[in-house]
Amino acid sequence: MNIGHLRILMAVANHGSFSTAALNLGISQSAVSRAIAALEEELGVSLLTRGRFGARATLVGERILTHAREILQVRESMEQEVNLEKSLQGGRVRIASFRSVATHLLPPQIAQFSRLHPQIEVTLTEKDPTGVEQALLEGQADLGLVPLPRSSEDLETWEIARDEFVVLLPPTTQVIPERLTWKALSHYAYILYNYAECTSVVRSHWQKSGYLLKVAYEVKEDSTIVSMVSQGLGAAILPRLAALPIPDDVTVRSLPIPLERSIGVAVLPDVLYSPAVFSFLDLLRGTGRFAADPRG
């Protein structure tokens, strides 16, 4: 059923005249007549009576007009939703992120964005980096926060932050130097992530030292690792964001040769995202309206 034909039917019924309806719609009277004829032929009933006093709805025409009003109202609501999505007065931004960034980096940015655009819904889902990629590829997320680099060629990424790997040392009464050597660090047994991307980075970095990395435990959760260090069960090497909050009795030091991880935002290229998504991407990247003023 043609929405335009329903609008013309409504106009004729409201004005009681084909010519007046045509004038208000900005079309010819013949176009109005053709639209009504096409609608009546499609439905198989007469919708209007024509006479010297103008056009009036038949009994079935009145019932059809009731449904037509509802259809046009739904159509108008749909158009309003689309217009909101195309503007910054509404819409939704779906973010997927790995835990440490979701916990410590994103909340203040989401809060800033929500203050600027309170009508835009922002959702955040925590997943491991592989799960973040999958959410993007399956259309379940608009933006993904992941460690870089990524092996997937289906994603476009930008670095938005760097996170230092730090050494967490168990409580001790001894004074620990600010700068530690590989030899000094090799005396500890370590608690590592099991099956985590950053563990392979740590192992590779440590291997260059020439000393043996002694592993006491392999644990899934970073918060558990920090707690175990606090209980004196070993040392750990974690990205600083993953280690937070760090207990007061745990000593934090840099590695003898600094190691950082790159944190990036990822999107699917060539996707027509809403202005809301592009605006949040600008916030994460510090571009557009969120670019730093070079004048300070």
C-alpha cells in the first residue's frame, strides 16, 4: 500500500474536495484522482462519494480512514526516530571493551559525553579482546577498545592511550630501590595471567634479559593476582590499569627496560555510523570538537 495514496485520501476527506486537497498538497487535481482510483482499485471498495457538495467518505471509507490515520502516525514516529538517530539529539553508542579500560579509562569519558548529549544512550559491555573483535564483526558493538596491534584486517584502529607494565612486589620490611635490575627481579617467583595476550608480551620482554622467569601461579583475574601479591605469594608484572587499585603494602616499580602496551579504539571500516558514534569516536581520539586547543 502506497503511503502517499493514504496521505492524499486523508487530505481529500479533510477538505471535502479533490481540488482543495490538490492545492494544499501542491499536486494536480488529476494526480489526486489517480491516487484515489488506484487505492480504491487495490482495496476493491469505494472510499469516497463525489457529488455537487464535494467528496465525502463512504461508510467503509470512514473505517479505512481510521486505519490510515494510525498508519501515518506510525510512519511519522518512525521518521522522528530516524531524524533523532541522524542528529546528536538522540541515538545510541554501543561500546565493547576489555576490563581494565572499561573500569578505569572509559567511565570519565562516558560521563563527559553524557553531560554534553544527555539524550544519547551509551552502553558498555566488558569482553576479552577477542570477544571485543567478535562483537564488532557481528554488529553487536559500534566501537571496540582493544590492545594494539590486532591481527584482524577487518578493523580500522587508532591508538588512544599507552599503559605501562609495572612490577608489583609483595610486602617487605626492606627498602626496595627505585630502579631494579633484571638480576634483582629474577629472585622473585611471579604470578602471571593464564592465556592472556599481555602474558606473551611479558614473557617475550623478559626473555631478552637473559634471566629465568620463575612462575609460581597462573591466574585468570588481574584483581586476584594483585590480591595474591599483597598476601606475599609472589610478584607480578601487569599493565598499570589492570593492577588498579593497588594496595598500599604492594611496592610498584618500573621494569629495567620499560614496556608499554598500546590501547586503541577499533571500528569496522566503510560502515555508515550515526553522528552519535562518530562524536564519541572523536572524544576517544581527541579529534573534532574534542581536539586540544593548540593555544592551550
